[in-house]
Amino acid sequence: MNTADDQQVKVREGLVQAAREMRGELIARAERVERDTFYDSEVHRWFQEAGFYRMLIPEAQGGLEVDLATFYRVVIELARADMSTAWCFCLSSNHALMFGNWFPREIHDEVYDEGRLIAASMYAPTTRATPVDGGWTLDGTVNYCSGIPYSTHFIGQCVLPGTNADGSPRLGLYVAPKDAYRRLDDWGNMLGLNGSGSHSIVFDDAFLPERFMVEDVNLADYGFDGHSPGSLAYGNPMYSGRHMSSFGIGVAALTIGGGYNALDEYENVMRTRKAPLPPFAPRTEDPDFLRWYGSALVKLQVAESALFHALDRWMDAARANVAGTETFSAATDNLLGGIGRELVVQAWEAVDRDLYRTVGASASRRGERFERVFRDLAQAVGHRNPQLKEPTYRLIANEQLGLA
């Protein structure tokens, strides 16, 4: 490797190590994060200083422009400490990638803002846009805006005036600066992930410049055949992919990290408590507890390996798309997204079946680490993205079999 390659490796390894070194502090703060509904300003400063928010921002825009594998290794490490903190971080910083992919180059300098962009997003079009001189006004409420407390912008979909030829509503894609919306204090009453900063935001006759809106775009099927604005501007095919898949893979990374979180606490219990049946040996000497621990570890390792293989395939598809040899098709997007959703369920089942059912009732007391991560995982597996698993199977089958 040349000097530049060596430096990139050091940067990538340094990011993952920084996240790993924060584990103890993030575990200690997890209860407060859940109570406050998002991590505090000190943790936010740590993430800024470590460069976490800049990982997917192009170098030319003040970012680090690391590969997706590095980004999700950091996410796994953060979730291994606290899923809420990782969720709040991941689902705001990951959209720096989508912004470069989706929006015209003319606004990149303004929105990336020398590497400061943090953008929560929600795909459901629950706002309505009205054309006015110089742009649009937005009205409506958007729920579940994970990562919104520290976001500088919000990326969303809206309903535009008129209809498509088939009678369906016209949709728009917009990026809105934080002074365009108001965050509600309405998060924290869910089963889990109560510290994920997934508050609602309200647009009330908010003005949006014309340059911040892309008309007639549905994010469920938005991609470029060949270069996107981002890949053309920065020479990196990572900015010309599809993102129903990358989002599904991201939820999988969060869930796998949460699985390791539960496994780490299961290990703590094994080292400090005895088996519940005679001869009451330490759990680390009990063959059943060893088997349950080993089973969960193998399942999580399989899921993690599959996740990074899916990321490799995602990147291969993006490279082929930019090279013009094969488009990054909706079929590929559905298949890779399906893999991500499958991994969410697999990680959850490893914890539920092997660990939760054997760890003991005391680990389920309110405020215990295992109790918290179990609730977080349960909330994650019930997320709308894993819920797309079954319907997407039919799409995948149709595409693979060449059916209509």
C-alpha cells in the first residue's frame, strides 16, 4: 500500500477504536439517555471530535468519506454499548450519503456546510408543499424523526399539488434546515429505544427555497442509472446507490450491535452468578449456559458476516452502476434490503431464544442493562423496515423469476 492507503486504513481503524473506547461511558449513561430521550451534549461533542458525523460526508465537503463498512462497524460498536445512542447517531449521520446521492450538486456546498451536515429523515410523505414565489411552503407533522435533536437539516418527502398519470399523488423530496421546523417533546413512551431522539417535527407554513426541493421523486424507488450528482461530483460510486437496501442493512447493524450488547451482559451474569440447579456450579462451568452463550455468539457472528457481505454486494452494484456495466436495479435494492431485514430478525431471535429465556428473572428488573437492551431489540424488530420483510419476499420472487 502507498502512503495515502496507509493513512486511510489508520483513519478507519481509529474511528472503530474510538467507538470501542467509549463503550464503558456509554453503558454508564444509557439509563439517563433513555430518560432524557437522546444523548447529552457531552456525548455529542465526543462524536464530533472523533469525526463520527463526518464519516459519510465527501472529503471535498469537509468529511472523511470512509467506506460503508467502516461506518457500520462504528455503529455496531456504539450499539454494543447503548442501542438508543447508536440509533440516534446512525439515523442522522447516515443521510449524509443519501444527500450526496439524491440532491443536485448546486446545493451541496451550502448544505454540507464544510462537513457539518447531520440530517434525520423519514420517508413517509406526511407534509404538504404549496408553491410560492421563490420556492415552497411546507405544512404538516412528521413522526419518528430519529436523530433529530442534533440534526442541522431534515430530509423528507412531501405531497405536491396535482396527481400522476395513474391518479397517484405527486411526491417531492426536500431538505429543510432546522430553522424551518419545530421539534416536539413527544418521544420516550415506547417499549424501547426511548433514547433514540425519534421526536416528531412540525412544519407550519415554513418557507423552503426552490433549490431544496426535487419534484416527482418517490424514495422507495429513487436511483440513477449511471452517475448521480454525488458520484459525478466526488468520483466515488458510493454516492450512486439505492437506499431502501442501505437503510435495511443499517437497521441490521444496529440490531447486531444490540445483540452483542445483550451477549456481553449475559457473560457478566455468567461470571457472577451460579446455575439455578444442583450442584449450583458457577454458570461459566455449567454446560447448558456455555451452550446457550456459544449458540448466541455463533448466530450473531453469522449475522455480522452476512451484513458485511451484503455491504460488499451493495458497493459492487454501485460501482457497476457508475461504470455503466449494470444498473443498480430495484431488484438488487429489494434483495439486499431483504437480507438486511432478515438479519434484524436473526439477531433478535438469537437474543430472545438463547439469552433472554435463560439469563434469569433478575436480569429483567427495570433498570438492568439486559432488560433495557431486550426492550430496545424488541422495538427494533417491530420497526416498519423489518415489517416490510414479508411483502418484499413477493417482489424478490417476481424479480428473480422474471414475472410481472
